[in-house]
Amino acid sequence: MKKICIIGLGYIGLPTASMFASHGYKVVGVDVVKEVVEIINDGGIHIEEPGLKTLVSAAVRSGNLVASTKPEKADVFIIAVPTPAREDKRTGKKKSDLSYVRSATKSIVPYVKKGDLVILESTVPPRTVEDVMIPLLDKTSLKPGKDYSIAHSPERVFPGRILEELITNDRVVGGFDEQSALRTRRLYKTFVQGKIFITDSTTAEMVKLMENTYRDVNIALANEFALVAEKLGINIWEAIAIANHHPRVNIHCPGPGVGGHCIAVDPWFIIEKVPKLARKMLLARQINDGMPKIVVRKIKDLVKGIKKPVITILGMAFKANVDDVRESPALHIIRDLQRFSKDVRVFDPHVKKFDKGNLVSSLEEAVKGSDIVALITNHNELMRIDPLKIRKLMRNKKLFDARGSLDHKRWQEAGFEVSALGIAPEKIDS
Ligand code: SAJ
């Protein structure tokens, strides 16, 4: 059986590594963080993802998955490292940081040999395989297409459902040449049950970015609708629910902004390549990035007049039922509110660590003496909060719902003054 070396054991690399290992491949998972390597070799995991721990510990126990801080000789190399976007403080625009892709590619140069297959899974700006990776791999003196194969196969899984979606999602594979694409498809067919479409590497890079940009633009539209609704005496959640009964309409959900390492980042990878053409994409980014400030303004208005207001933030993860806080709008909201109030408490049943604020471990602690609770992330546990239970603990009873998700009537009946994104005040009271 072939040996696979996977560089990067994060949200994508680790599930992919353990999936191949559980299908009989010998897998070496590489990560630069020593603690991550130790945790995995002990059969544990360093991230939260349903089902992952069982899969990883079985793969490690079987001997098929070994983690290491260094790559090794293998038949297949898969690169799954982060590609963050860095902000240019002067323009406010972001650009891809490909330093991890570069260092991962350099790290495999001593090990790639004739006949090997190199796959990039990380999301990247179009032309990265051709213009960034191949020039680095030229140091092997091997020729792409002729001596080794190289392809891009972006991951498209949904955090919280990664294992299921790795198997069932359709995939795109973009090869340097047809042979590269066909070899990559054959490899993923080991566990992928969805269709695997074949194209060239630059098209595959663009496909991935287009998918997330489509969502970003649609979320921006939903956010704009929400703000318009507040002005025009409408409950946007009701309006969207009705509009979405049209067979060809799928309006997304308004919210406190777009977080995560994908949707808030990927449009920038197109914008950086064609800044003059990418007008709608840029505006969508700006609208979504502006949402945390709007939420902050609303919360501040609600506690106006209260001396030394105590603010409770419910939910810090970037979306429901995950522990991931990368690019989370909550981080911006908390930071801005901390400039305004000395007592901002954060409660998130999924997030265990937060260096920059008062993350408390119980709901009671979070609401005791508080003036307002603001729902930022609609985790299931937070949706089940009983307003009757927390009202006794609060100093003032105010609720701001940035997800339009709570049962407002119930909160009002419990004596809360309710306010929500996308709902005109007169609609809340009705
Ligand atoms: N959000 C809204 N309104 C919506 C949908 C999402 O405000 O209607 C917000 C969420 O709260 C969150 C952010 O957008 O902050 C992104 O969340 P998400 O759940 O839509 O997406 P991600 O970032 O978890 O995963 C996306 C997925 N892409 C698409 O749905 C097109 C996933 O399939 C990709 O694999 C992933 O990006 C990725 O890795 O690129």
C-alpha cells in the first residue's frame, strides 16, 4: 500500500490523514507544533470536531497514522496548511499570506522523487500551483507532469460536519496535466463517495474561491436587507422566510458579520489578483466586516444611561456549535465593547480559552448583575437558555439578538426588553 505524507494537521489535514489511514494507507502527518504531534501520537486531538477523536485514536492504534515534526519519503504528499489573509493597514484591504504554503513546499523538496504525486489542499489565489509551488519544486530537478504529478484539490468541508462531508461531498481536482488530475482523483476515490470533477489547477483554485465568495456576497445582501428592514418597519426574518418559498430564491441569514477562515478570507484572494474588476466582492467584504460595529452601536444604545454597564456576550465562536473563533465577529464586538465598559463577560459553552477578555465558565456567572445579554453565536445550548431562570440574576433585563434566533415572545414574557438585528422596534412589540 502507498505511503502518504500530509503536511499540516489542522482542521483539514488531521481528518484527511486519519481518513486515509483508516482506509489502509500508511500516513505520516506532519506538523511544526511539537505538542500537536505528541497529542496525536497519544491518540488524542487538539481541535473539536464530532467523531474525529474516535477516528484518530483508531488510526494511531492501528499503526497506520504516525505524527511527526518532519516530512519523510512517501509516494504522495498532501499540503493542508493555513493560508491566512493579512490586512494592509493603509488600504484596509487584505492579501493572501502564502508563507506556510511556501515553507511546506520547501520542506518536501528533499523527499519528492520521480513518480510521486504532490497535492495542494489549502485554499489559495488562482495560479498558486503554477506560479508558487512548481518554481519551488524545480529545486528537485524533476519536471512537473513528466517526472512527478501535481494537482490542487481544495477541501470544501463544513466545520462541524467535516468527517461526513469528506466522504459525501463532490470534489474538484485540478491537475497540472491530465495524468496529475487522474491520479489525484483515483487517490481520493479511496473514501470519497461524491463525484470528483477534473479540470486544470488554476480553474480548481478559482472554483473554490467562487463558492465562498458567492456565500459572502449573499450574506452581505441579507445584512443589507436586515438594516433596511429596521428602517421600514419590517421583521426581516419573517420576510426572508416567506421570500425563500420562491423556488429560485435562497436569501442567506443576516448576522453579526462573517467569521471563520474561509468565507471572510477567500474573496480577498480574487480581489488581490484583479482589484479593478472585483467590485461587488469588495463591497460585500466591506458590508460584512462592518456588521460588528453596527452590533456594538446597538448594544451601546441599549445600555445608554446605565452607569458602569455590565454586558454579557453569549457566544464567541464564529458560528453555531463549533469551538472555532478564527475571524469571529464576536472578537471585534468584544474588543470594542471593552473600550466602553470595564465589565464585559463572555460565555461560550464551546470555547475554553480566551486571552483577551473575561471568558466565564458558567451562564450564572455571565449574567449575575448584568444589564444586557447579547446573543452573538446561536449555539444550541444558548438557544435553550430559559429567560425565567436568568432574569432574577440580572440587574437590568435587556436582550439583544444578533442572530434573530431566540423566541422573543418568551423573553418578553419573562420581563426582558428585547431588541434584534433586522427587526424594526414596532415589530418586536407586536
Ligand atoms: N453566516 C451568516 N449568514 C449565513 C451563513 C453564514 O452570517 O447565511 C456567517 C456564519 O455565522 C459564519 C460565516 O458566515 O460566521 C461562515 O459560516 P458558514 O457556516 O457559512 O461557512 P464556513 O466558513 O464554516 O464554511 C465554508 C463552507 N462553504 C460554503 O458553504 C460555500 C464550507 O463548505 C467550506 O468548506 C469552507 O467554507 C471552507 O473551508 O472554505
